[in-house]
Amino acid sequence: MIDSDDDCPASLGPDLLERARLGRSDKEISVVLAHREFEAWFLAAAASIAGCRGLHDPLEPPPHPEGIRGAKEWLTARKTDGTPYKPTVDQAALAGTFDMERARKVAPSFDKFWRDIERLTQGGAARFGNAEPEEAEVDGYMARPDQPDE
């Protein structure tokens, strides 16, 4: 799991997966790229983190959370305690609080993360009989034309 930053997850994800499989073909591997930033997943479920770590309450999510470049800055701008958002300080608390079901509905890259973890932890390799999953399940990075970059 890494941030895609300005790279397209639909291009970079499959390339990284192929490289990982070349290095460890004996292991079931998944690659997930948070579109733009990991923190975009928090933005997708912003209402659920309202009041946590000094954030506004209520807290409205942006229209296209994965299109935002600068999710950390978005969080900082909505803190009321005068401190900036810092991943090393705030990320764990927000990760333990945010509404994952809401994030799945709004952030396609988080939904891919969820599905891949579910597959890996619930016997995904056995279900596939050690055969390659279908292409959509390997990359899972679907372009979302309805979610433009901001």
C-alpha cells in the first residue's frame, strides 16, 4: 500500500504488481495505491472523523476526495486546535475512527484495498486455485471519469 501521488493507479498498480510477483512468485501478493494520498480515504469519510484530533465538528467531505492533491493540507485547514495535521501524530487515530464503509463507497482505491485484504485474508489463493485472478481483480484500478482531478 503506497500513495500514487501524481501517478495513475491504473497504470502504476499493475506494473508494481508484476514486479512484486517476479520477486516473490511463491507468495500471494496484492498492490494497492491510494489515489493521490492515503489521507484521501479520511476525506471520503470526513463526517466520521469530525471532532477527532482537533478537526471541525461537523466536517463535510469534499465532492471528489481522491481528486484532491493536498489531502494533508485539507485536514490542516480544518483543524481547530491550531496544530497542523501530521501523519506520525494524527494518522493512527483517524484510521481507527473513520467510517470504512463510507470510504468504500466514495473512494475507489479504498474499496480496492478492502477487497484485496478480504481476498488475502479469506483464502483468496485457494478460491483462485493458484490460477491468476481475472484482470479486473489483479489490478482493480478502474478509471473513474466521473471523478475529475481537482
